[in-house]
Amino acid sequence: MTETADSRDESHIIASILAGDTQNFHHLIRPHERSVYIMALSLLHNEADAEEVAQEAFLKAFRNLARFRGESKFSTWLISITLNEARSRLRSQKTMKMESLDEPPEGQVQVSPALLRDWKEIPSQVLERQEVRQLLHQAITDLPLIYREVFLLRDVEELSVNESAEALGITVASVKVRLHRARIMLQKKLVPLLRQVHPKRRWFSWS
């Protein structure tokens, strides 16, 4: 596999950090700050918790940078750390009911994962309507955690199947199965609601 310019630059930055130029760590993580925060927020549904998890993920990445072997993308490794931190935070919230892992606490502000970039099935003039955006955001929020994770990685963050499997610590086959189930769940929930907004449009065309 041919090494890209970005990966070479990333490797040089990591090497410089490990050699003692720790200020370069900010340059290393800067392109990934939004993705890490959005991933944490999409799982935790709380801005303060998401910020803490993102900071903890960056701190752990810094502390364990020498363990990163470059066999995968740095962004994949970083997202994996973020997922583990978010899961740990969810497990620690013992006072919450189990179903609250899949539903946001009442009254908390919803922020969409990366604004659901590239929903090709939905025309832009309709997507701009707040009611439709809210339906999409809520449907993703309501997915069970294991399906929400894989959907966010594959269809929102656009990681490959292999990268998603590595980030989640599961097999490629499991990624495919979970993504298929997540899409089916979203389709079943959204189609009746979206048809109320635009009755004649065919909303989804996932294979």
C-alpha cells in the first residue's frame, strides 16, 4: 500500500512528539477534535460529559502514543479510545435506567452528529426543515448503543468497514450485520414519519 502524504506527515509529527517535541501533539489532534467530540456527544447526549470524554481521550492518546504502531490510521485509533471512554462513562452512570443509554435525558439539547452529512436520499430543500432534521437526529439517538456506534462510524464519520471494525473491536462481519440492522431500524421508524412531511417521496434506498 502506497503511503499517502498525509500519513507521512502524521508519522513525522508522531515521531517528533515521541522525540520530545510535545507541543506538536496539538497539531496532531487538531484535525480530529470535532469528530472526537461529536462521537462522544452522540453517545452520551450531554455536552459536559462529551467534553470530558473528549479531553480524556486526547490525554490517553498522548500518554499511550508510543504504543501506536501506525498499522491503522491515527484517527481510527483515536476514535477507538473515544468509544472506550464513552462506554466507560455510560457504565459509571449507575443511577440512570438501562434504557437511558439509548435515550437522551429529558430536556437536554440535541446536537446532530456531524450534521448528518451526505444523506443523499433526502432532498436538500426538505432537509433544511427543522422538523425533518429533528426526526433524523432523534431516530439515531434512539438506536441501541451497539447499532448507534456502527452507524455513526460508517454512515456519518464515513470510516471504512475495516476501520470501523478496528475502532469497535469487532469483526468485519459484525460491522456489516450491525450496520444493516441499524439502517433497517432507522428506515422502519423514519419512513412513516417522513411520509407525513412529504407523502409522495421515496425516502430511503439502502441496499
